[in-house]
Amino acid sequence: MLEMSRVSKKFPGVTALDSVEFSVRPGEVVALVGENGAGKSTLMKILAGIYAPDAGAIRFDGKLVSIHSPRDSTRLGIGTIHQELEVIDTLDVAANVFLGREPVWGGPLRLVDRRKIHAEARGVLLRIGLDISPDRLLRDLSTAQKQLVEIARALSQDVRLLIMDEPTSSLTLSETDRLIQVVKDLRSNRVSVVYISHRLQEIERLADRVVVLRDGRNAGELHRGDISHPRMVQLMVGREVKTLYADAAPSRGPVRIELRNFRTQRYPAHPVSLSIRAGEILGLAGLIGAGRSELAKAVFGVDRPRKGEIVLDGAVVNIHSSGDAIQRGIYLIPEDRRNSGLLTGMSVRENITLPNLEQFSSAGWIRQADETASAQASCADLKIKTPSVETSAGSLSGGNQQKIVLAKWLSLKPRVILFDEPTRGIDVAAKAEIYQLMRRLAAEGVAILMISSDMEEILGNSDRVAVMHEGRLTGILQRPDCTEEAIMTLAVA
Amino acid sequence: MRKELGILTLLAVLCVLVAALNPQFLSSANIQNTSRLIGTYGIFSIGVGIVIITGGIDLSVGSMFALLGVLLSLMLTQWHWPALFAVAVVLALGSLLGVIHGLLITRMGLQPFLVTLCGLLLYRGLARYIAADAVQGFGAGTGFEWLRDLVTGSAGRIPMPFVLLVAVAVIMWVVLHRSVYGRYLFAVGRNEEAARYSGINSHRVIASAYVISGFLAAVAAILLAFYTNSVSPSSHGSFYELYAIAAAVLGGCSLRGGEGSIIGIVAGTALLQVLRNLVNLLDVPSSLDFAVMGAVILIGVIVDQVLRSKT
């Protein structure tokens, strides 16, 4: 149905795509994988009409086509679900589904035909099994539901090829299952899907074919029977990766932090008690909305806890603000990197030194040379790839941004680090580096809480796994008992 | 830095232009008067600029001039308070109003625009009520001659307000561009949430910006009251908050917060005053005063946007 041949695209200084071949058959789910910067997004942006290729041909249904604008792309029946959802939070579901092509009535007044869009929206929502009222405002929906609304929008335009860029990066396990089911239904309705994801397990379950890109070139292709995790990773990085995860620490220290009957504002009825030893990584699994992030935020002091005690190294501590937590060596790597973790408009240097400016200042006056030197040292230590420390942090890749958020804390004295979705949207190589860093910190005696919706990450990286469901701690599993099934059972309990 | 260079160039070009068209521009009296105005306006523009850098806005300064001016006149001429004490009270009152703005914005979560808009209305009304809508003057200045001579006088040939502006600008430059607190001001303006996640007490930082603005507005209020020598409660300082906002924006502050510099704000203030001077000297009808300023600011913003989209 779709054939792209010898497609090339250069940007100033980089060749993003070099004679790439890519094709999709009707009703086929093609997974497009590769590390960040491999050219996946550029290739899909050419299909979406956002970039024009420098060379190469695109055939659709056998006919040579040129896609100059998103409108051309839509006209061909190509729909795109971007990683950053493009929905309007203050409009209702129906208005979002029909945004930009509202049916009108009233002649020259061009009034929106509300009755029609609501009726039609309801039909499309049912097709993908989303049982919500078209009157609901988008801001009241979960991320997963918003994503399904975007899919509904694409379907209502009779798409034949749906491009999904990291659709599950912010979904929980059960939501991911649901999405995979939706994609399978699309396939049986002869809709083709291009599926971009870093979550290789999903691809194993879903893809008919895997196309791997590496440094802007085709690196290989796997068909149904050959699709496996190690083979994909091997093609992506061009060498065999034994394992992403570092070995667990052999021994652990005394209890570093303990939560006693800790209640968050979100779930005041459910006290949570747990403890983490020095040198231990405690995975915290659960569905979105289980209250995991709320727990971490309350411990870090950005949210106010309702009740309960935090015991740090045997002493009860009072934490009323993030400043209190930081002073005691409790740090949070937040879930929403671009809004909470990073000041995207400020430089790498300013980001790294923000929480510990006191170290580089005398009487409130910043010693710039010391500050710059420290930021440079952090970049070297964590292998942050940036042209200079003065580069704007927002312009770097996800993996490098996450390392900057980490670097903020590492020059202080960490005792407890709370990681919330530490590798979301980050490529395989950077993931491995972050896991190694976590192990290194653990080996130095830091207690680590790792909240993750990525089952591989939880299973591969945790010494123990705690599971939450709607604010309650439903269980803690020792490493030998950790299986996907055991965790899921507790997560949906 | 590019923005500052741009506005300084524009300022220089404008000065040369006006000087060429009317040599009066370079007369000692004109330079003295213009620099006196730049001094007064610059001081409160820096305060408002700092609020803008935190992502807020302060619309109340113009009305604060009226309220504080009326009170200053009453304290000195009616109640015969010692001048030094009166000055201290005015400065404390300005800061206190800033504290109130800051607390309403951070503790109550009200929008800066609304809080300071209410301040604009409230202080203007209070000023008129207290003064019974009558113009308040400073009479012969008996008992506080030294104060009047100080703020209306000159250091050598440099008018005192300009000297004060240089001092304020130097101090605030260090604070904003070299201190930890200054970095925090930019950080909360860029992204308050991320600043909070880095352990910054963002509420305190934001509230403090309004205190600085209130304090600097009080300093300017004293200079302005003696400059006009009479305070007409219904018109004194009217629209001045907009001069400050315009100066800050011309000087490179973004109304979204997180961007701006002291040099830019001062240069923006100077540019506005030279423009007003131009209107006077070139026999442009003074009714066009605002129109000229509006046009220049608009052109400046358009040029900036065009240059930005090209890079």
C-alpha cells in the first residue's frame, strides 16, 4: 500500500535519513524501532507532510505521490498520533474528535452542528471500546483516554494508515494492553499501523514486521516468526547487548528510610508503610492513578502529606517543602521531565547547579568559574552529550535531559533518591546508562525508590517490588517471587 | 545580550537624529531634565521589570505614586513630621503594599494582573479620598528644605534621581545577574514548578519581587512628588505603570517571564524618555505623545520577532 524508496533527508550538519526503504501492506502492523536519533521520527514526519524529503520516492496504492503538507497527508488517509498529545484540554471529547472539520449548519453563520458531532463521536468512541460521554472535557480524562480520543479522531477521518509515535510511553500495563487490543482491531479492519516504540515487549506481541533504523539507514528487518527482544536490540545497536540491567548489589545496609502510616492528600484513607535499605532499589509498580507519584511527591515535600511519619536513618524527620527534603538528602527525579524536572529554557549549567548554588556562592554571590567547572565535571561524569554547558537544556535529547536532572542531585549528598518513570521516552543506550547509574548510587549506599510502568524495567532492575493499587500498598515481592503475573495480580487487586 | 545591543543602538541612533534636527537636545538644561526623568522612571521600571521576570506584572505603581505622594505631602506640611521619618514611612508603606500583593498572589493563588489591577483602582481612590480631591503641594518647604534640595538637586551637574538610578541599577544588576537569589528569580519565571522541584521556595521568591517593586516605587514616588512639586490625586502618576512595562518589554523582558536584564530595562526607560523629548523638541503636537511611543514600541517588538524567527 505504502512504499517509500531511497528516501533521504539532510539537516544542517546531519544526515537524518540516507536512502531509507520503508513499506507497509494493507492491514499490516509495522514496528519502527531504533535508538533516539536513528531517524524514525524524521521518516514519519515526511509521511505526515511536516518535512519534505531531499530525495526519494513515495508511492501510495502504487501511484507516485508528493506530500507537501499535513493536509496532503490526511487526504491520502494517513493519520498520526504524536508522542505529545495534540488535544485541547478545555474542549469536550466530541469537539476534539472533529476539531478543524466541524460539520456546520445555519448557512452563513456557520454554527457548529453540535448534535451531529456528538452522535458521530459516540459511534467512533464505541468502535475503539472507549466508553465515555462525548461531553466530557479532555482535562478530566486520563492520558490513556486522551490518547484513545486522538485515535478516535484519526478513525473518524477514515484513515488507512495510522502512525503511532511512542503511544504507550505514558500508559500503565493494563492501558497498554487495551491499546494493543485497539491496534489489533484496527488491523482486522484492514487499517495499517506504523508503531514506533522503545518497549520491545509490546512489539514482540503486536508487530507483523519490524523495521530497524540505525543512524538514518536501514539496519535490518524482522518478520513475524523472527521477532525477538535480543534480535531487535542487536540490530538497533549493531552489536549484541548481553543485558541492559546491571547486576544487583550483593549486600545491603541498614534501613535508610521508612514510611510509617503515610497518607497522601489523594488517598487519605490508605496509609502506606514501607522501608528501603541503604543500597537497595525498591521498584514501585502499579497502574496509573495508583497513587505512586503522589506518594513520591509527598515524601519529597512538594505535596503536603495528610498524615504519617518519615523516618530517615532512624530519626523521624519533618518535611514541609522540597527544600526540607533536599537538605536531608532526599531527592526526586520527577515523572514529567520537561515541566517539573528541567528548566528547558535555561542552560545545562544553570539546570545542574540550581539546587546547590549555595556550594558555588559566597554571601549569595555566585562564583561563576566554580559553577561552570562543576557543571562541566557533571557532564563528563554522566556522559551528557551537549555542545557546551551553556546550551539550552531543552534542545538536548530525552536521555541527556534525564541525565541533567540526575546531575542536579549527584553533586549533593544523596541518601534517598525517588525515581519516577526514570527512562520514559529514552533510547536503549541511555536507558542502560541510567540503570548503571542507579546501581552505582545504590552501591554507594543510596536507598532508591523506582516508580515505573515499564514491566521490563521493574523486573530487571529492582531488588524488591512494591505494588500499589488505588492508593493502597497491595504487596511487596522479594526478587525471586517477582514475575509479571504476580505483579499484575497485585496491581489490579 | 543581542537585545540589549539592539536597543542601545536604537537609543544612540535616536539621540543623534534628534540632536541633528534640534541642537537644543544637547543643551545642558535639556540633558539635565531628561536625565532627571530617566532616573525617576528607571528606578520604578527596574522594580516592575523584576516582577515581570518572575512571570508576573505590577499595574499598581502609578496609583501608588498618587497615594504615597499625597501622604508624603500631608506628613510634611500638615502633620509636620520630621522629614527623615516621613521618608522612612513612605518607603515602608510602599514595601508593605508589595508584601500584600505578594502574599495575595502566592498564598491565595490570585493572578498578578488582577491583584495589582485592584491595587491600581484602590490606591487611586484612597489618594483622592484622603486628599479630598484637592491638589497637595509642598509649600515653601519649611522644615524639610534639605530633603527637597537633596532629591531635586544635583551631584555636581548630575541630577540626583539619575545618581540614584545608577546606584539602584548597579545593586540590582549584581542581585539579578550574579547572585543566587537572582538566579532563582529567573528560574521561577521560567518554570515555577521545576524551580520548586529543585528546592526553591518559589512563593517566597515571587512575593519578594513585589516587595522590591513596592519599595522602588516608593523611592520613585518621593522623587516624583518633589519633581512635580504638587500632587494632583486624580492624575498624578496616572499611566506610569505602563511606562515601566513598556520599558521592560522594550529592554528584552518577556511577559511570559524568565527573561530580561537590568541594562535592557534602563535602556528601555531611556529610549522612552528620549522619545517624549523628541515629541517636545520637534514640535510634534504633544497630543501625539502616546501615539509616538506606541508606534515605536510596536515597531521594536515586530523587528525583534522578525529577527528571532530568522535565527
